[in-house]
Amino acid sequence: MTEREPLRIILLGAPGVGKGTQAKRLCEAFAIPHISTGDILRQHVQQQTELGKQAESLMTEGQLVPDDLILALVEERVKEPDTAHGFLFDGFPRTVPQALGLDAILDRFEARLDAIVALNVKDNILLSRLAARRSCPECGSVYNLVVHPPQSMDVCDHCGHHGLVRRDDDKPDTVKERLEVYYHHTRPLISYYLPTGRLHEIDADGPVADVFDAIMAALPGQA
């Protein structure tokens, strides 16, 4: 049995499009790590690495973590042994300058992205999805009261905590702001990646399993 080629994927999409759900399925299917810059930041801050101390200092002062520091954290992460068979980025890159930085990192490793998957859903559907989203304050599990409700109302399936909550990020005014940020800063990545021939736009307004099948069919070597 021959060893498969590494698979390096980026998932793009507006808040509420279902990136987290599809990321989990894809990472399980290909046994690759799910990488988010938020997780990387928290890990470095917790471990008090040199990069983590720099990021913590900026965040404590209420400043955004600059691209050069984010990219340094990403480069450290993709050096880890568990990325030997590939990885999936969810929520990164967020801007064209970050995409340029990621390309430079991969060039240094003589690697490249294999697929950029953009999940698309109309804004009115995103707003209704996010209005129905609830999360567990205890373990962080996320539900949707319409398409993925908990088995018992207001009780987390995973840890049994009573009292699911709506995150501040999912409140209507905040959601509209998040969508504006996405369209202004992140949506231009579609045009950036289009000439590579590795961009795949997927209609994500459908059952989770159908969206997953559409993504799988678009990935190299899977159709």
C-alpha cells in the first residue's frame, strides 16, 4: 500500500457558513490536524514561549497581533511532526497579506496548498443560522437549534451542562459587523487564489453530509 501525498487545505467562508463542522469531518477523514490561529495563540501564551509572550503583551494592551507575529506562529506550527501528511487551516489566512506570507512559508518548505475550499451561503441564511446557534459554556460544544439541536433542550450532549448560551459574537449587531469584516478583508482571498486553479467554491446551503460530499469530490485525487 503506497503512502498518500500530503493534503494541505484552506477552508474559507463567512461566519456561520459551517467551516468548523466541515473541518472536523475532513480532518477525521484524512487524519490531518485542524489548525486555527486562535488555538496556536492560546497554546503559545499558555506555554509562555517567546512568541507567546510577545502576543500576550500586545493582547493585554488591547492591540491586534500583527501579521508578522501570526505568520511566525503559523510557521512554527507547520513544522510540527503531525503535519507530515498535511493540515487544514480554518480561519487563516484572513487577508491577502497573510496569504502572501503563508505562500512564503510553504515555499521555504518546498510545499504548496493542494486545495482552497470556499463555502458559500447567502447572507439571510447565515443570519438565521447564527441566530439559532448556541454553545456550551462548560466544554465549548456548539449547536444549532434548527439543524443540529442538542438531544435534550438546553442540555449539552457532551458534558451534560444545563444552560446553553448565545455567544456575544452571534448577536445580530455583532454578526452584521463580522460579515462586513469578512467581505472587506477576507473575501478578496477568492480573487487571490482563483488563478492557482486550486480554488473550489462550494454551495454550503444544504445538509452537512451533502456539503461534505461536494468538498470531497472537489479535492485532488478524491473525485
